[in-house]
Amino acid sequence: MKKVKLSLETSFWAIDEIENPFQLINAFFNYCTIDSYKNTLSEIMLYVYKAEVCKKDRPGDIFDFHTAVKSFIRAGYLLTFKAKKWKVKEAPTEWQIISQASLNKEEYENPFLVFEKAFECKTLEEYEFFLNEIVHVSLLPYKEEFDYDLITPHIYIVKMLDAAQVMSERGLEKIKKNIPPLE
């Protein structure tokens, strides 16, 4: 299988260009908290339907959000190719699942499933178009009419954020292939 090469475009928000999607997730959550990303995404979605400008006093925050989340989506796409070789470490038994956020039990146990489902549902280009469109429209001082789905990509981006948080908290390990012993 040919190796997928895709720039994660981190130079706008990270110190340097990151090529590894796992390293990007760490940098992404060091740059901002998951709650901040989710709140900004929700706020942008609200302003998509308003005739007002989102974060009128600090529009640069929207640009920062856009660049970081675009990189995150690209990293999520690359994670779909890593799912066969990597797995998320088991949660210690003393950890009680207080909240799985938007993830179901199966997705919480294997967060790679979220990325696989997300990119089966929509393409990388569709997620990037969604992100560009909601940021653009949320910064317009008037209402815009849409004839395409904004809800599905929004839901999957939230799920990807939650899945990446689980990966970040629990850590990853390489899957060892079981090679039968020679007789």
C-alpha cells in the first residue's frame, strides 16, 4: 500500500511543522483545551444562522481556531490509516468512566473507529469545506442560506475531538503481530 503523504499545515499555530498525526494531537491539546475547541465550534455554529459577526471584538481567535482544527481534521484523516497498526491503551480498572462525552462504549474502547466512521461518511475535502464555510459565514454581518448538510460534519468533528482526547489521555501502543512459534 502506498504511504499517504499529507501536510498537516501546522505552521500557523504550532512552533514548527508537525508530520506525525499522534504528535499533532498532543500539540493540538497543548495549544488549547478540548472545552475551548468545542465551545468555539458551538459558538461559530450559532453565528452561522445569525445576522451578526462572531467574536466581533476578537476575530483573530476564529482564524486561530480554523487553522488548528483544519490541521486536526487532516491528522484525523491520517489516523484512519494507522488503525491497523496502533491501538489505544486499555483504561486502568480504577478509572471510572464518568463521561464518554459523545462516544458510545465501542468508540470509547477503540477511538480509531470514530475517525474511520467520520471519513466513511464525509471526505477530507468535505470536512475542510465545512470548516471554511462555517468560519466564513460566522464572520458575515448577514444571514446566508444553505442547501447542504452542516449538522453531520459538526457532529463528527465533536466526536473526533472526544476520540482524540481519549487517545491523548490513555496513550497508544503498537499492535504486535502474533507470529506462531516454529515447531
